[in-house]
Amino acid sequence: GENVEQHPSTLSVQEGDSAVIKCTYSDSASNYFPWYKQELGKRPQLIIDIRSNVGEKKDQRIAVTLNKTAKHFSLHITETQPEDSAVYFCDYGGATNKLIFGTGTLLAVQP
Amino acid sequence: NAGVTQTPKFQVLKTGQSMTLQCAQDMNHEYMSWYRQDPGMGLRLIHYSVGAGITDQGEVPNGYNVSRSTTEDFPLRLLSAAPSQTSVYFCASSFGTGDGEQFFGPGTRLTVL
């Protein structure tokens, strides 16, 4: 069924460093792999997504990679800035209609 | 477009009271869902709907009811509020299921005393 694991739960980096967050899923039914960012006190918002027919997608400093064989997809943030500090979630639907979020990663970018 | 709207923004209830959280979207999305987010925690799916007249349970459905009489509206009803239901509630919608962006409402902050 739909099951997604997200790691790490917290991540602290120095400004300018890179950050990587990974989500692992259990089945092979979904073709859509999104990442959401939630700033403190705000609603989650989509920052990048990828479909199963590509392996990587970039948008300026953020990128998402997909490994369908190993059943995981990752969010990459390069040249981190203090405004990247937030909670990041992956989302997975799988073989059912349930859209389940990963447990979230609290990213802290230290100036 | 207003996107996804939720009312109220804040609510305080006493244990045992019932209430309905309202959610509406004007994007003609078929899929709508309700999540709860406890302090410092992730988003847990309560109930979802793939279209008018169709609802189903998510990860944490106990104590909540939903209905979907129109494409636009997806209210969440708390039957008998308990302190464990103190949380922030987000409504979300998308065109399809698991194949496109979910758009979130601003959230309702609920406190049950």
C-alpha cells in the first residue's frame, strides 16, 4: 500500500552548503513525485515535482532526482540561504487514492 | 481565483462540542482532502474525496465525518470534540489523485479545552 519514509527528520547546514532530503516509497504505482515547503505558520506549498518518465529536474538552486529501481526520490538544495529554513515534505499516492505525506524534514540554515 | 479557502481561521471548543470546518475551492478540482498537523509534526490524512458524492477514510479518521455534495465544498465535521483533536487543520485540493500539485488552504487552528 501507500507508505513513504522521509529522512533525515532534522538537518542543519551552514549557509552556502548543500542539503539533501530523501523519500523512499514501498510500491511502484505512482508516476508523480512532489516536494513541498512549509514555512513557520504557513501552509505547505509545492516547490518542485518530477514525473516518472524523467530522472532529474532542476529549478535554479533546487533539484529533484528519482530512482525508480531503488524506489526513492530526493530533494537537493544547493547554495543554501537562510530563507531556505523551513520544513520540507514529500508526498506519495501509490496504488490507492490516499496522498500520504512523509514525516517532514526540518532544515535549519545557519548564517 | 480564490484558490482553497477555509473558515474559520481560529476556533476554541469545549470537550464534547461539535462543529464543522468549512473548505471550498474554485478550481474545479476533483480531489479534495483534509489533513491535521500537530505542533512540530507532519501532515496526517483524515479523509479524502475523489469527486462529488465519494469520500473515504485516510490515516486518522476517527472522530471526524465528511461529505462531498458538490465539487466545490468539502466540510469536515467534528462529532464530539476532544483535547486530542487540538491541531491545525488543512484542506487541500488537486485536479487528480497523485498526479498533480495539491493546493492548500490557509488552515484552521483548533483548540479543544
